[in-house]
Amino acid sequence: MSRAAHRSAAATAAASAALALALAAGAFLAAPPARAHGADGDGEAAFIGADHARAHAERRGAAAGAAEYPQATRTASLAALTASQATANRAFDPARDGRFAEFFPSPDFGVHLAQLPTGKVLLFSFERVEVNPTKETGPTDRIGPTNAGRAFLWDPARGTGARAFKEVRPPTVLMPDGTHVPRPAPFFCAGHAFLPNGMLAVFGGNAGGKGGSGAKLSFVFDPWTETWFRNRDMSVGRWYPSVVTGADGRQTIMSGQSERGTGTPTPVVERFPAKGLPVPWRTYDIPAGMAVGRFRADAPFRNDYPHLFSLRDGMIYGLGRDADQQWLFDPVAETRADLPRRPADFRGYGSAVPLPAGLRGPDSVLVLGGDPHDPNTYRLSGRRWSTEEPRAFGRTQDDTLILPDATLLTVNGALDTRDYGHGPFNPQADLKYRQTELRDARGHWRLGPAQRLPRGYHSNALVMPDGRVMVTVDELQQIANDPDIRDAMDGSIEIYEPAYLHQGGTRPVLDRVPGGELGYGAAFEVRSRTASAVRRAVLLAPTTVTHAVNTSQRHLELAVTSVRGDAITLRTPPSAADAPPGYYMLFLLDGRGVPGTAKWVKLGHR
């Protein structure tokens, strides 16, 4: 063993010993619960205001949780994970496998993520009600003001400290829970997708009660003014719905537990905006007070968060978690037709990806994960299923991303919803679920480097314009490994640098792109000081993701028709069915497959 390896092994052993000592020293000492309401809470609210009183109550609750699960335990656990990550990743070459480069705190768990066309990332979730990771962190069952949402923007250009984050508080609402107490909208576990004008539409959320129930909420986040706008409520409540943007720019909303509570998924399908209302197209077309409309066909999914994809034929593919609930929706005729039964049985939360198809939009989907006992991947193509090359092992709660070079990356995962390999609500995790997997252009998988934290339930990831990958969520693991549970930085973010960022040499540079809208099947010109080295141009749709459900991913190659000096002429995809209207990241790649930093372009004319 080398001295470096010996030092790493020693560090791992020391951290593990510290964790064991912390647990033995009283990790679960009881503490009296904080009082958020009652006489003292009411008096405090009258004196300093409800929001400040609630914040004080949360801090008191954090203190109680810290006594039950002390800071020493969290610190030792994070040290052990840091050391074991370093040991595991010594076997991987960044130039071949990429590497995890940064780990830093965030003010939000990031149960929902969206890469905005401004370059910033929107994170939103819920106000924590527990800081003991052996308990449920979120306010699923809560009635009243503790059942609340929160949202932040991360600006990567400002770095990784607290100053890089900005709170963008959700609108204050009155929920139909009988309390008549306003609170920031509890829109966690909602569904979302991008509109053609770059805004993010969000539908549903948690109305509270035993097991949770669906909210009828409908919002839009405007990345240009960094403001939330409320629209007219949906006709039914939805908790855990899915949303996809179609070729016409309208969004189809399906499934989700209804306002009657868990176990009552709604078959009602709705669209936003309703027919007869204009689709928000320009950056200043702010949808406020707009209504959804009823889709004629129903979608009786038995389980929530189905995977939805708008493919190159213009149809919407609804891939349910149950093997026999695979459906095709015609957004023009508003009909539903059966697709063949998926070869695999029930799939829990796992990823699905529309596979890159060159110059055209995707015509097939790869379904992965969702079953810890089945490592196979399943492809739907030409309305037929095939079993594809398996990954190294089965996992649930995983996220699979399309990278600019058309390879796939899987991050995150667990054995089950709250089980990381050593039992539910046990912060100790099996190392294998921290390992990434990489799929090359020929469809072959191999294991990659390990991330620092195990990230199972709610875990998310997205590709950033500079080609890096942001990984976050699993609030239980985040609070179990929080370096300071008493501060306001509840979450954590990891940054993965794919292998293409470790090839050496100069990356392609994209100096200028058109500022207006680009039509379909149209030539357009970009400028690059490295034009002579450019071999490929790629459009990558920005990700918005939650619960391993990512309906927005899309990868398209653009035809390079000429290169003259620093001018490169490209051609857009042929139709809106190939690439729904909206904002895309445009990457230039060299002959090694190395992308430069993307710039944003907008597809589609009104």
C-alpha cells in the first residue's frame, strides 16, 4: 500500500471510529419538542409577526433535533463519507471517467430543480420540520403554516458561498385546510415544465393531512424578473403529477394524488394554457390568472409521477410505473391508445431518457432504474420494447442525464425510498449507490467515480451551460451530514466534471449567437474564434427535474453546412415535433468530443 493510500485508509478508519463514538455518546438523547404555536408562539407572532415567529420556532426545533442527533454525529459522518469517496475515486482517471470537483452547502434541499435560460438554477422544496434524519424531514402530514414551500436561485457566476444564493419566496396562499393561516405556497412534490418563453410552469403540491393530499395550485416562475405569478387553480388537486411540453408549446398535466388524499390518483388530464388562450411566447408574455383546460381523454395511472415524453412524431408517450400502463396520447385529437406492455414489472422511482437520434428529435426512450433487483435497461422504439444492456446493478431514485457529447451519466440511487442499503431512515449507506455509471455512444455501461453523499429519495441532477453536472437532494442525507445544522444552509450541492473537461488543450469557444428567434429547418450563423476546430454543434434542452422524473431532456445534432473564418453556418431541426419551441443550450464540440461553454438560443416563431 502506498503512503497516500495508507493515509486515506487511516482517515477513513478514524472518521468511522469518530462516528461510532458519537453514536455511542448519545446520538439519540431525548429533548423536549419546540413549541411553534400555543400561547407563547401566539404572543411572539403578535409581537414580531407570523413569519419571524415561525422562523424562531424552526430554530428552536433545530436545536431540539440537534440534541436528538448531535452535531458531532453529523460531522463525523460527513468526514467518513469524504474519506471513503477519496479512497474509492483513486481508481478512476478524470480523463476517462470524470471527477467530483466541488461540494458546498445550499440554503435549499432542491427537491425540484430547473436550469433557467438566464444561467441560474432554481431550487425549491419545503420548510423543514425535523432535523433528525431518522424522522421525516418534510411537512407531508402537516396542516397549517408549517406546511409551506420555499425557493432559491443559485447563480454559479457568483461562486458557491451564501452570497451566490437568492431567496425567491413563493406566493403567499390560503390553503383549504380549515386553518385560514397564510403561508408560502406548499408546492413541493409538484410537476413542472418549461414554456416557450423560458418560464417554468409548476402545477400541484401538498395540501397536507394524513399521508398528504393534492393541491390545485398553478404557478409560473419568470426567470427574467425572478418573480412568481399565480394562475387559476386546476380543476383537481395533484400531488406527484407529471408535466410535459408538446410541439405546440402547450403543457400536458397528468396523474397525481387528488385533493382526497393519498391513494386517490386522478385520471383527469389537463393542459396549460387552455385552448383558446395564447401560449406565452415572448419574455414579457407573463401568464398570470390563466386557466388550464380539460383534455378529452383520461389517463388512469394507478401510480404517480409517470414518465411523459413528446417525441418526434408529435405524440406524447405516457410510461407508467405499472408494466401494463403504457399509453400514447394524441395532443391534437385528444385521444389515448395502448402501447405494448413493458417487459419489466413494476418500477418505482427511476429515470427514463429520450435517446439522442442525430439531426432529428428523439424517437425512442430508455427506461432505467426503479427496481433494485433489475439492472436491465428497456428501450421503447417504434412502439416496441426491447431489453438493452444492463447497468452494473439495480437501483431506484437514480437520475440519468444526456451529456453534450450524447453519452449518458447516471448519478444517485438507493435500495428503496428511504433505504440506502442498511435499512430505512438509516443514514449509513452502501457505497455502491454512490457510484456513477457512464454509457458510451455504443450503448455500453461502466461504473464511474463515487459522489460524496448517498442521494436517494427526491434526488436530482442537471447539466449546466459550462458542461458540468449539478447533483443534489435527499434531504435526510443532507441533514445527516450537515456541517452546521444550526445555520440556514440545509442542503448541499456536488459538482461533477465529465471526462470531456479533463482532456487538456483548448475547448471550443462560442463567441456569438443570434439574439432573436430561430425558425425550423432554417440556416443561421454563429461566430467562434476556434471555428476551424469545430466538428459538431449540439442543442441540449435545459433540465427541470424532480423525483427522478425529467420530461424536458432532449439532445439534437445540428447540421454544420459551412465554416468560413470565424463564421459557422448551422441548420435548425426540421420541426417543432423534433424540438418543441423554447430555449436550448447550443454547444460547439471539437473532434475529440469536447464541448465548449454553451450559449442560449430560442427555437420557434409564434
